[in-house]
Amino acid sequence: MGGTRMRLGTSVILGLVIPVALATGCSKAPTLAASPGPAPAHHHHPPHGGTPVVLGDEDYHVELVLDESTGKLQAFVLDGEMENFVRSSSPTIVVTATVDGTPRDVALAAVPNPETGETVGDTSLFEGQADWLKTTPRFDAVLKGVVVRGTAYGDVKFNFPKGNDKGS
């Protein structure tokens, strides 16, 4: 009987000691994470190195790319992160620039692309040409209107080449 009592006593002691040891072994004070501080700046990078123009509350972007030698202006419609092309139903995008106090329009026509299946009325690329763009690398402008996924965006002010995207 003495042996049973000894084993029972040992079992009780081990049953009490092991959980306490485990609990105290894991009782290190939790390490506190560093305060996150201000959120890091949210940056968008135009994939063609162009001018970012925000549509809405960063719903979408239009990236404008100018070839000064030809006066050709391209507009790429992109998602809010400027990572993916987004098709627009607009047949044209009109940009009105103020050059030496005079408004000047450039109409950018929808560009179809048989390789991607893009057509006029369902494309992400628009192009236009104006001779005044050959000698005017900086100007304030308004994107008159574009429809993206059923939402119309209009009278979007920007500076070229700065754009209007504070996160770029």
C-alpha cells in the first residue's frame, strides 16, 4: 500500500508541477510591436513613364504619354493602382490645354487592337496629334470626359507633365 500511495503522491505532484512549469515557462512578457506610425506613402508608377491623371477617388487613372517630336499624345486607361489596363466605352477623349492663355483642344481617338480584341468603344488606348504639342511640353489642362466601366468622369483638371495624382 505504501508503494501505491507513493505513486499516487508523485502523480499528484507531477500533475500540479508540470502545468505550472509550462505556464511559467511561457510567461515571458509579450513583445510589443513597434508603433506603426504614419502609413507609408501610397505611390503609383505610370507604366509608360507618363503623366498620371486620377479619375474619381483613385477609381481609375489615365496615363498621358507625349511624343514631342511628332506631337502625338497617347492616353492609357488604367486601374486605380496603375497596374492593369481597363477598357473604356468612350470613342474619344478630349483634352483642353491652356497655352499662353488660349484654350487648345486635342482629341484622342479610341485605338482598336485586333490582337487584344479591343475595338472603338471597348479599348484602353487613345491617341491624338496636335502640332502645338511639339513646342509645348508644359501646360494646365482639363480632361473633358471619359467613361470607364459605366461611370462618366469629366472636367478633370491636371498639369502636364505633373498630373494630378498626389500618390505618384
